[in-house]
Amino acid sequence: MTAATVTEPAVELDGITKRFPGVVANRDIHLHVAKGQIHAIVGENGAGKSTLMKILYGMQRPDEGEIRINGSPVGFHTPADAIAAGIGMVHQHFMLADNLTVLENVVLGSEPRKGGIALDFAAAHKRIKEISDAYGLGIRPDATVEELGVGDRQRVEILKVLYRGARILILDEPTAVLVPHEVEELFGNLRDLVSQGLTILFISHKLDEVLRVADAITVIRRGTTVATVDPKDVTARGLAELMVGSELPSPETRESTVTDVVALSVRGLSVLTDGRAVVDDASFDIHKGEVLGIAGVEGNGQAELVEAIMGMRACTADLLTLNGASIADWSTLRRRAGGIGYIPEDRHRHGLLLESPLWENRVLGHQTRRPNARGIWIDRAGARADTRRIVEEYDVRTPGIDVDAAALSGGNQQKLIVGREMSGDPVLLIASHPTRGVDVGAQAAIWDHLRRARAAGLAVLLISADLDELIGLSDSLKVILRGRIVADVDPATVTPEQLGSAMTGAGEGA
Ligand SMILES: Nc1ncnc2c1ncn2[C@@H]1O[C@H](COP(=O)(O)OP(=O)(O)OP(=O)(O)O)[C@@H](O)[C@H]1O
Ligand SMILES: [Mg+2]
């Protein structure tokens, strides 16, 4: 080794193997992470990234292999052991309590005690301020979490981990929920952290981002590490090819399939929360064969709009029709049976029963229809056969349809939901972040499925934080800001940068 390449290792994982029933999630993994670096880990859905990070964080025990932290071998039994060794993990699903303050969330589980009894909130307050200032996180300890946007919530999660003394941070898909300017802010924070000697492990499917922020990138393919590369020596396409182990197909050109038949019509739709209009007088049509994209920073009313159309949230509207029939008084189940497919924003809260097998999840929300039901009875055989079809067509990587949904990797859970909601020829698909957490190959496959269904007449309402996806898939594009639809944008000509600034209201009134 030359002097320039000698860096102190913070994390060394050697020969790690982890088996689950029917799958080898990790097989002879070798990963060396230098202190003071941002080290990215990329790989297809189900490649074994989260499993490896859970092993490093003491949530799971490896069957074989050695872990060294700062040069010393360790054997973690619980996350508490990992925390004691200076390792912290920010999970993809935020784990903050909305109705509590930042201070309360941060000290939950690690309360500072004075004289062994009372919580010393004054001391905690002071330390949170200190950490926030030291790393430029800009966090107010007294803010309640529900008033914070996603970017801030993520910084609170990071602060929580730093508060527990972490010097090695694991971030599993931290940018999946962030829009571009929030990603930039996060990367600024990460740079500050590593410049002060912390080490960051970072998982993402967004390869351009990985190339921009990482000091080193390790590729995992089918459970094992296949390469560690310098971002300066590789392109996003090259990385994707390393991930799948072959050359990628080129994207096809697209032509419009929009018809003049209206599938969904919305006029004057408003949603009130505590007297405030979180959706304010929204009106639009979606035609058969059309994808209407809604662009907005998370929290500007898109979730409420979707829930109102699904009948999950009270709203007022002058008109709400599907194929010409008013659906305003229909229950959610009836709207689904009437032909609305729904890919929810939060797959764990609204999309899946994690403790149930895949085939039961196939039935969820579709329990009144073929092939899952015959008359009033659930058709087990029909549901099982159709689950096998979805697993096949959507490339859901699973040992079988009897495993619980919880056993699937995040991206494979998402593919199952997309396959289910595209089943039964829906009239309208409401897709919130349809490819969140799926790898680039699977994303292209889902886009193909959507385009094919659109060509056959499907209308789609698309919400996505991925601006390339919004621009690439949408036939029409509207911007939502503080509950109001404020602009129409032409997806054929707009750039992600222009769309990003329209979303934040930059140039408003100018
Ligand atoms: N608790 C579990 N029980 C059984 N199998 C599991 C469990 N956790 C993970 N697996 C399996 O291990 C493999 C690796 O999953 P993992 O979650 O590590 O993938 P990943 O690389 O993080 O994927 P994604 O990008 O989709 O999040 C998958 O085949 C998954 O189904
Ligand atoms: Mg994962």
C-alpha cells in the first residue's frame, strides 16, 4: 500500500454470511470503510444491503464472519451494544412521535438523569443546541415534530443518533423521501459530519446522488460484494451494470396515448383540517390513457388530495366523478371495486399487512373481487395463483408466496403492491411514489408496466418526489403549493431544476 491509501478503518466486515429460510441474504461479504468518509452501498432490491446494515447495528446476528470496529473485533447482540460502540442507524421509516417536541423525541430512551430520578431537560436542551450548532443542523429543540417538514425530521433522526454518541452513522435510503433541495441540504450536513471525523454508510438507489456525495462505493449483487469503486472512475450506467451483472437495455421512446374520454373529473375539491384548507379548491380532469403528475414538496396537500379521492378523508367538492358516475358518496372499498387502484405513500401503514403471507396481502383491499373472491367467499386458490403471477410479472424476489411480507426487502414489498394495484384492469391508478425504494432496473420495469397500461387506456394520478420520474412519465403536470394547484407545466420541456423551483414557489409573484 502507498502512503496515500493508508487510512484508518472505521468498519471492517469480513466473510459475513447470513441465511434466512429459503434465502442467503448475505454471502461472504467484504466491506472496509475508512474513517472520515462517506461510503455508499448500492445494489438491486433484495441484494442484501439492509440485512448487512442490521447486522452491523446489532439487530441481526451473522451466521459467519467477523466485524471489526476501529480495528477491534466485536460481537453485537443488540443495537444497544452497537450504540455503545459508537454506531448509530437512521432507518428508512422515520421513528419519531409526531405530537412530541424534538427535545422529547431525542431524549426518549436515553434520558439524562439528575440524581438518578428526575429527567434533566435543561441539560438535554443545552446539548441538543450544542450538537445542532456543531454540525449546522439548525434544529430547534422546542419545535413539535408535526410542524416539521421531512428534511427537518431527518435531521432530528440524525441528531438523535449523534446525541447517543454515534461516530459511525448508517443511513438506509435517506433521500427516498426528499426533494432535490432537501437532498442538497442533507448532503451538506453529511459533508460537515465527515469533515469532523465521523464516518457515514449510506444506502441509496439514486445513483447520480451516490456518485456526487460518496468517497467510495461498494456494489452488492445477489448477497455478495462484487466491487468497491472510486466514484471518479465510474458512471451511473456503469454502476447499474455492476449491480445487475449485465448491460442495461436503453429506454424506449414514448408517444402520447391520451384520449378525450375523461376517467376522473374533480371540481372545487377542498379538504379542511382545523379550519385550514390543506387542499384548496382543486380542479382537474384525467383522461383515459393519460398520466397526470402532481409536483410538490411533501406536505403541500398531495397526501390529503389522494386520500380525499380514495374516500379515506372527508372533503367538499362540486364534482367528483369516475367514468361519469359520481363517487362522492362511495366508500373506499366501493371506489376500489369501481376501478381505482391505489399505491399508497406509506406501504407499511396503508399498503401491507407485514405479519401476513404474500398471498393474503394480494387479497387486501381486493377482497370482494375475482380472482380473490367468488360470491361472498374468499377464493384461496384463485388468490394464490394470482399472487404467483404477480411475483413472476413484477419480479418480486421471494422464496415463495407463503412467507410474510415482512421478510421481503423494501423494494420487493413495493413491487408486490404495484403488481396488486395494477391487477384487474383498473380505470384509474392513484400512484404515490410508485417506485420509492426500488432499484433502477425494477424502476424501469414498473415504468414499462405503467406505460403499457396507459396505452391500454389507464388513467394515472402520479405523485412523486422523484422529479425525473414525474417528468418522464407524465403527459400533463401540475404544481401544488400550500394546498393550491398553482401552475401547469409542460413535461416535454421543463427541467428538474425549473420544476424544483416552481415547487418551492421561487419566482412566485415575480
Ligand atoms: N427477516 C427476514 N426473514 C426472511 N428473509 C429476509 C428477512 N430479511 C430479509 N430477508 C431476505 O433477505 C434478502 C435481502 O434483503 P434486504 O432487505 O437486505 O435487501 P436490500 O438490499 O435492502 O433491498 P431493498 O433495496 O429492496 O431495500 C431478501 O431476499 C429478503 O427477502
Ligand atoms: Mg433495504
